[in-house]
Amino acid sequence: MVLAILLLMATTFVLCPVVPAQNIQDATVWINKGKDAFQKKDYVSAIAAYDQALLLDEYYTEGWKLRGDA
């Protein structure tokens, strides 16, 4: 039973990626660049900036929403 619990915990850690704090900060910088471009109606640059953010953090839901808006 203990072995099963340990195996489950190990599997959970492997399957659930942890995003380093630096990636989150860098992704936020790219999101802000995308927002600036979007406000200037430069949608191509906005999408490119959102893509960069999503490369750093693919689970950044705001990035996916904003990219869709652009």
C-alpha cells in the first residue's frame, strides 16, 4: 500500500510540470508587449508577443485568450 502511494506521488510529480518563476516573469513581459501592440492595432506584433509568452509558459491562460482576441 505504501509503495502504491509512493508510486502515485512520483508519477504526479513527473506528469505535472512546474513552471519556474523566471519563466512566469518573462512571459508576463511578453504579454505586456503584446497588449501594447494590440492597443496600437499592430495585431501581427501582438500575436508574435503572445506566442513568445506561450513558449515560456504554455499554461498561461490569459496569453491564450489575448492571442485569440488579436
